[in-house]
Amino acid sequence: MTWETVIGLEVHVQLATKSKLFSGSSTHFGAAPNTQASLYDLAMPGTLPVMNEEVLRMAVSFGLAVDAEIGKRSVFDRKNYFYPDLPKGYQISQLDLPTVGRGTLKIQMDDGSEKVIGITRAHIEEDAGKSLHEDFQGMSGIDLNRAGTPLLEIVSDPDLRSAKEAVAYLKKLHSIILYLGISDGNMAQGSMRCDANVSIRKKGDTEFGTRTEIKNVNSFRFVEKAINYEVQRQTEILEDGGRIVQETRLYDSDKDETRSMRSKEVANDYRYFPEPDLLPVIIDDAFIEAVRATLPELPDARCQRFIKQYGLSEYDADVLTSSRDMAEYFEAVVALCGDAKLSANWVSADLLGLLNKQDLSINESPVSPESLGTLISRIKDNTISGKIAKTVFEALSEGETDVDAIIDARGLKQVTDTGAIEKLVDDVIAANPDQVAQYRGGKEAVFGFFVGQAMKLSKGKANPAQLNELLRKKLGA
Amino acid sequence: MLSKTVAELATALANKDVSSVELTQAYLDRIAQLNPALNAYVTITSELALAQAAAADTARAAGQATPLTGIPIAHKDIFCTRDVLTTCGSRMLANFTSPYDACVVERLQAAGAVMLGKTNMDEFAMGSSNETSHFGPVHNPWDQARVPGGSSGGSAAAVAADLCAMATGTDTGGSIRQPASFCGITGLKPTYGRVSRWGMIAFASSLDQAGPLTKSAEDAALMMNAIAGADARDSTCLDIPAEDFTAQLNQPLTGLRIGLPREHFSGGLSAQVQEILQLAISKLESLGATFRDIELPNNHLSVPAYYVIAPAEASANLSRFDGARFGYRCENPVNLEDMYKRSRGEGFGDEVKRRIMVGTYALSAGYYDAYYKKAQKIRRLIKEDFDTAFRDVDLILGPTSPHTAFKLGEKNSDPVTMYLEDIYTIAVNLAGLPGMSLPAGMLGGLPIGMQLVGPALSESRLLNVAHQFQLHTDWHTQRPEV
Amino acid sequence: MALDNTDVEKIAHLARLQISDSDTLEVAQRITNILEMIDQMQDVDTSNVAPMAHPFDASQRLRPDVVTETDQRDYYQKIAPATQDGLYLVPKVIE
């Protein structure tokens, strides 16, 4: 039996506002418990919500970035349930009339193929606080600093067909959010959280299978592993003639498995109704156009520009625009050295290799764009060879910063003095009479041997073009 | 002295006939004497009151007096008062000292009013007789065997019994107007959004509105000048410029067109109340007003629609009372569920629990359309009835309540009987309109009120008509012997 | 719409209200009476009427994204039933 996987993702993105969605409390991460919980955040009797304008602006900018319909009239609703991290006993969310309606997102797969994923909607809602389960004499401790932080919940259509597609979608979403600057996207700190709805069906079926919802998976890698585990689990059940139970499951990254969260299954009935403390949010065209005017260049547009403006391959352009920071790093390097292709090679190969090895993000790079730009300039102006440049890059990656100082201090400057190179050539010819005879006897391949010997003698510093030219001249004589 | 209106007391204070400290002490003495019988106050803030009175006298001496400076006021215990008990008539909040002041409290304090204490009320404002209070019922000063009305019964009784010069109340379905009628005083429910709800413990957010309970329409206008106006902390508070509600009090009534809803003058209304209203109508006619019959065809649906919308909103508004951060927590909860269920089960009284359950039911899966959505549609029909009526008339006049104050315990057997008490007042809340009740006569030694309803933001006009009526009648000056 | 004991138990659970077994029947009867009164609404055809959530057609006012609150934890927690290390304590939350 061949099975097809069907995945829809619900991604919660914490919006990077200074203050909360409905109160003037700070949203700063990491403060002492409950020091950022105002009267409203604590749900003190008589307190009321007033909406943060920046949240609306950010939600609309996301909507525009994914070509979504913008809800001209969005309405907040109360979602009712009791939980200690939800102080009002209801979460203010948007049910029928969200701020962001249908949109699309184009994802790129590793094999270069592309796919368009539907976005069902994106709605604004309040984040909950946190329950701390360390032992307080058998009690839980509640910290409401996070309660009321603005979230944008982005819901995809069930268009994803593999864990890899799900990850590509998430990465693209992450990239757009960072391009827009509406969230720090930090998954480890919970600024971006993902719930995955997973089901499988027989290939060719048009009906969806019964789905399970995997909650709060907090890294790209875990999303992939959690979905793969869940698909495997469901496949085994169905192939054994069993049935899938619609339920919420939690991914355990230590054991690499999902498990049922039965405690949350007790007949939830959220009793949504329009929030009477808030009025409908009316968005006019002027507001939308004002937001549109502030939108940065987004990944797809930037990728196309890189191909056109810099003559990059589609692959390189894609890699270099995968994050806003990466694209900006690259463009800073190009601006300094003026050579886009060389810059692309250095950034996508050497720099990314280094970052991957050290598990760093581009903005944590030990090599600044200024240093890399200068380094490439030194290759271009023949101060050093491309090979020597790798040595300089290594020094930069270890924390040194001044490219010219590294070249000077280690005497890496390329030898371009014709007299000095001529002497090298003479010495090599004199020391290897056998090979000279072979070459002159027509064995062209030996030429490389002479180049290698001369380079070795110059400690890699001889200008390769000059060396080649002189060698050919002298050996030909 | 204590039976004087705010306007009269302001003159006495300005003329130095009395100081605010003396006046405050006199009210405190009377409270000490009469409150044990009436139970109008649940908290008396003597020390704070005298300190505020002294400050008011100082401000006046420095030439910084407003018309309310030094005037003693009582606040319904639904308004949050910083570091002062704020119980909302409930065991749930019997130990709750609010960490902040309500907007209404702040504004009255800024105007120089002196807080005497907090008044008794139906628990979470759910009731029409003050009998649902955790702190026991309030007794009507006109007949202590009778209820003062509700839910602002403590405030109404305190004003009527001269236990304060003026009081705040809130009105979700008639909770200012009906007790004003039962106690023979003047009460105004402003247009929804006129007065900030910040710090007013929510019952039904789309219906709740704060307003004055006073001895005259002029006093109500003076209080409105202090409490009305935009507040950035309440999204539903109207962002409109401040208004002087006393400015139009003396306009003549010539040409005023008043509508009499047929639905309010038939059915349950007694002949005696009809007679009293007829006399009031004649008086207003003599002052230049003209009357015509109008129809509010969906009025009978206002009580059913209200008892879906208000409980639904309340069921969510009251979820925050969970024993976790403030208020009542049950003894030794065995687990989280137990803490929730027992704290709420023990902290809330029967009527509150009943309404939470009705609201929960009306919103639950499968019933939302038949109840909540239906009620919201009926709400529109009711509002449209008023829109239609106000094309032909400037104001609407009718009874506030079908009868005078009833006996304690008389209507407790079935909640629905109690709910129908508000048949004339509830539609006004659903439509968000301003309405007021003012004394229109006496029946068997008990006051009876008439209700005036106007289009949105017509408070000045309502107060004008009420003031003109009061200039030519003395029902509002009658006081019970306590 | 007549409510039975099971309905009352379900609603009471959703609303997290403890209702003693001995009260359930009376609660069911009283709520049934209320619902009967409410059911008068069902006689009216409202198929062409839009629901009304607010008294007025106004739109939401927005506030600037500015932090206006300061730390008042100690003051706010004075009225809390149980706290420790700045946290509100509740019976253990089981995930």
C-alpha cells in the first residue's frame, strides 16, 4: 500500500512589539516572574483591553507579504477555557473575521522544485502565561509575564505532503517574518511555535484521513522528526487494520516520539462569542497602503534581483536570500569588493561552512562583512592569491579582524616582483634536470610539477599568472 | 441639612454655612445610627472620608472648589476603590481590597467629592431587589419590610435616607432606574459609552453603564459633569467632547414631543400607576410638551434577549474569579479542578451561578445560533423600534416599574418572576440609550417613578425635562421617615 | 428546552462550578424555567436581521506601542491567596 502524507501547520508567531496586545506592559523576554504583569494582564476585576496599533500594522504587513486578503473589518472573540496560565478564563482571539485572510506562500525544495502552499488565515490573539512545575510543595507556580503578548497564528491549508515540505514551509515563513521584522522568530525561546496537523491517506484518495495534532514543536529539526514519527505511527496502525484517533499529541524530543495528551481531550467547548470589550477593527485602504509602503524587499523578489543584478545562479541566489541577514551580509561584501560572483562563492561556501560547523547564525559570524569584503578585494588587487586567502580567512574566523595586518604580520603578500619569480624559476629548473628533459621531450603534463615546486619554494606567495608565464618561457627556451 | 440636594449643599459650603468636615461627620453619624437597620452600606470609610473632607475644605479655602468639592458621596461596591474593600456584594470578593481606583471614582475624587463608603448591591449586580447580596438585603427606607430595588439598592436607599448627598450606581438592565423608582429618587443611566467602565466590575460588558443616583435632576447633571467623558482605558467609551449637562436645564419644554409606548401602558401595569403617570403627563403638557402614542412592537422580547446576552457575557466576565490571584479560594483544594469548582461554587451565590450556567449553555456547542445569535438579532430589532419611534418624538415616557417596591422575599420563589420586574427598563440597555427615572407620585405611602428615554447622547434633554418637572412638582423632595 | 441532571452537570463542569448532587434537580428546574421564558424569541422570524454585538457602529481605537506599566508585583500580590518567589501558587497543573 502506498500512503500519502497530508500536513497542515498552525504557526504561532510572537510579534516583536514593545508592549502587549491589550496592555502597556513590556513584552521583554526573561524578566523576573510577574514583574511585567499589569492589572489587565492579571485579569483584575474591572480592567479592560485597548488594542496596540503596532500589532495591527505587523499583522497587515504579514498579510501583504503573503498576498493575502486583508480583513477590512476584523472582530475579536473570546475563547473560553479555564487554565491557570489564562488569567481571564478566556483568550481574546479572532474566530470568523481575522485580520489576515487567504494568502499563499511559495516554498523551494532542495532539488530546486517549487510549490505554492495555501495560507488559510492569520489571526491576532493573546499569548498565555507560563506554569512552572518545579516543586512548590506540590503546587505549580504561575508567571504571567508572557500573558497578553501578541501572537499571530498563521494557519496553512493541508497542502504539505511530507515532513520536508513542512520544514521548507516553516523556513520560508521564518524568513519572511524576519524580513518583515515582525518577530525575532526565536524558536528556542518560543517566539515561533508550531503545531502540526498530520494525517495519511491512500495514494489517490480525495478524502482526508483522520488527523492528529502535534503540539508545540520548537525547532525545524524536531518538526521534521515529529512528523516522520507520526506518519510512521499512523501507517503502522492503518496497515494493521486499526483506526486513527483524532487527538492532540505531544512530541518528546528526548525519546523522539509523540504521545497522546489525554488530559487535554476532556470535551473542550470553547464557547466563542464576540468580545464585547473591544469594537470591530476597521482597516481602510490608506492604512493598508501606508503599511505596504514600508514593506522591505521580500525573499522571492530579492532572489530574482540577485540573479539579474549580480548574475548569480538561481541556487546561489536562493541560498543568499534565505534570510534577510544573509542577504544583507552578502550585499555588504559586494559593496566593498565589487565582485558579486567571488562574494557569492565566499559567502555560500566558506562562510556558511564555517557557521554550520560552529552552529552560529549569520549575525553571530566571527567574520564581519567588512573583513570578508576586504579579503576579496586583496585577491582582486593581487595582494594575495585565492589560496593564501583561505589562510587569512582562517585567521579571521579565529577572531582577528584586520585583513591587511594579517597579511603583513604573516608575510602572506603575493610575490609579483619579476626578478624574484625569475630566480625561483631558475632554481627549480636547475634542481630538476630530469623533469626538464621530459617536458622538453614533449611531456606537457610535467608542467604542473614545476608550478607546484615553484609555489612550494615561494611558500605559496608567488603570483600564479606571472609564475606560469615565466616557467613556460624558460622551459621552452 | 442632610436632606439638601448637592446644589443646595454646594451653596451652603460656598457660603461657609457648613464645612465639608462638619457635613461629612453629620452624614457619618447618621450612617452609624441608621445603617444597622437599612444595611445600605457594606463598608464605611470614616477616616478616609474625614481626611478627604479636610482636603476639600483646604481646596475650597484656596479657591479651588468645583460644584462637588466637599460633597459626601457613596459608591456602589461594584466600583474598584484603591486599598478599600470592593466586594461586588459577593463572598467571592469579601476579602478583596482593590489595587486601583475605577475611572468614575478617580473623577469624582478629582472633583473634590468625599467618599463615605461603599454601598450594598445584588451580587455582581445580578438582581432587582438587592436580595442576592452576600451581605444581606438592603431595606427600603420608606418601608423596611420592602426591598429598595436592585441592583444599586444600597446606593438608592442611602440617597433616599439621607445617608449621603449623592451616590454612584450601575445599570445593566434597570439597576439604577428601578431602585430610584422604588426609593423615590432620581437616577440616570447614561448612553452606553458615555461613562468609562474602567474599574467597574463587569457584569455584561455591552450593557453595563455607570450613572448617578441623586435627589434631583440638577444633581444628576452635576454628577454627570464629573463622570462623563472619553477615557483611553475603555475601548467602548465614546470619544466625544465633554459636555455641560447643566447648560440646558432651564430650557422651556415648548414644542417637546413625547411618545407614550402602548406596550408600556397595557398588560401588567396597574390602574393606580397609570393614574399617577397620567397626572405627570398633564403636568408636562401644561409646561408645553405634546404627547402621542408610539409603538415598541418588540419590547416583549427584550427580557428573553437580555437573559441570553447578559448571562452569556457574564459567564465569561466572571471566569477570572478562579481562586488563583485574588478573591476567595476554597480551603485545601485537592487539585486544580477542585480549586476552581469549589472556589467558584462556594464563592458565588445561587443567582450568580444560575446566570453563569444559563450563559454557558447559551454559548455552548449546538446552541449558539438558537440562543446567542438569535438574541443579538432581536437586539437589533429592539434598537430599530427605538430608531423608528425617535423619528416622530423627542423622548419616550412610561413607567419605570410595574408597581411600587415589593416585600422582601415576595418574588424570590422563581427567578423568572423577578426577571420580569425589568420589563420597562431592559430594552433601553439593549439599545444603548440614555434613560432616567424620577419620582412621579406616591402610592400607598411608597414612591413610584416614571421613566424618560431619549435617543443616544440626549442626556441633557432628559435632564432638562426632569428638571422642569421637578421645578413644578415636589415628589422628589419627599423623604421617608426612618 | 428542558434540562436534565446530565445537562446541568455538563454545564457546571464547563463553568467550573461545584453543584451538590442534592441541588442539581432544583437547578435544572430553574434553568429550564428561564429557558422557557427565553424561548419566546424563537417565535420571531429573524432570518433577514443582522446580529448586533454593540449598541453603536463604532470602530476600535488603537493605542501607540508604548510601555506604560511599571513593576507593581509586590503590591498586586498582597491580595493573592498564595505566592512564592513572585509566582502565583495553584494546585499542581498536570499536562
